[in-house]
Amino acid sequence: MDPNEERNIEDFVENLEKVSEKIKEEKPDCIIAPMMGAIPFIDILNIIDENFPNEKVEYIPASSKIYKMREVLRESFKNLIRNYYSEDSKFLSLDEVVSGNSLKRIYKQFDAARTEIANQKTIEDFGDKVNFREKNVQDYRNQIINSLQYKSIGIVDSKKRRLGEKMNKEYEELVNKKIAIPINTNCIVTMDRVNYFPVKYKKYKNKEDEDIILPVVEKIEITGEYMNFLGKVAQIVGKNPEDQTIHNIFKIKKSYQWVPEHLRVYNNKKT
């Protein structure tokens, strides 16, 4: 499906309006924006809703190309959870979905992170010799895990559906458990559009001359093509196209703050 076709862009924007309403309904404490895909989502949501809660948005390096990506995700989520920790914390991620693999991957690392946080807090409160097999200890630990609520709004590309192919089984399980909330689109018109993603990560070459991509933003490049796209979105929702901009640039630039320092380096090279 052609992402440049007007009808597909209009369909995409209409479904992002549904995402906007779902965010209001869920009332999250933290909106997780996995980079790169969620950057355009946040900009479009700001066009749709002039009161979009940018103060709740946190950008997390999540590209599958990042060096030690799973560890980066898990450790970043641990720091994010600590920052937003309360007796009833709600985290809401915005994820691209084609097969469901990336959404599943991000959920798994968040789940691992909150489990580690719960284990640590249980040890702090019960002591180093705590027996995790005891029911009261298990109940306490599970209460912490359950208090760290996580959901994902999946912006779903219709490619699999059009081809009659099945989605990832674990993704479907997340949908059935209402952890993943699917919003279907004809196509994700921003997906894989290099000029729509202003972020450039820091890179090094390994001994095999392959790129090692670190979870640190080296520079931000805003293209005219992307600004024209935001202007088109504004016209669709009846806003002034000349008033549009990229949001949360400082947060995007500082997204590495959630990543532990040892994961920001490669081969002892400081970022």
C-alpha cells in the first residue's frame, strides 16, 4: 500500500485520533515512546490534541539495530520504573505493529525490568535471607509487580491482514489479555521513512567493519520532507500547517539518561 496516497494518510490520522482518545481513557502516568517509530506518533498526537501531555512522554532507545538492544531496553525500563514508581503506576507504550514481534519484545523487557525491581524491593524489605517460596513473600512481590501496570497501544499495519497471514502468537496473547490495544490502519505511513526520523544514533565500526549502533543520540536532523508531512497532517485535522513543529527535542536528545553508562559505550570508547 502506498504511504503517500492521500486516503492512506487520512486513514492513518483518523486512527491516531483514536489513539489520542485511548490515551485519555487510560490516564497513564508515563507514555513510553520507543525510538525511532514513535517519534512521528507523538508529533501527530500533538497536532490532534493541543493539550497532549508531553510532560508524561519518555523516549526509549528501542531499535533492533542497537548494540545489546535487549539489555538496553531492560535496564532503561528499570530506571524509568524507579523514576515513576508509586503504589499504582501506569505505563503506556506506543508501538508499531506489523507482525507483533517488536511489541512483544518491548513488553518482555518491561516485564523483566519490573520483576527485577520487585525482587530488589522484596529483598530490601524482608532482608538478604528472604525466602521467595514463602507465600507472604510471594504475595508481597506480586503486589509490587501488579502495581507497575503496563499496556501498549499497537498502531497496526494491515499488511498481514491483507495477505491473510497470522500475527505473532505471543502478540495475539497480549491482545487477548488486553495488555496490547490494537488500533488498525491501512498502513503505517511513517514506518521505515528515514527522512521522517530526525534522530541519528552514535556509531562505531567493529573489527569486521560492521556498524555498532549505540543508544545515544548524536544529532537531530529535521528534513523539509518531514515538516511537509506534518503540515499535511495539520490540514487533515483543520489546523494551520505553518504552526507545526517537532516536539520534545530536548527529551529525545537526552533519552540516553535512562540507559546505564556501561551500555552507552563500545570497546571502552566513551560516548
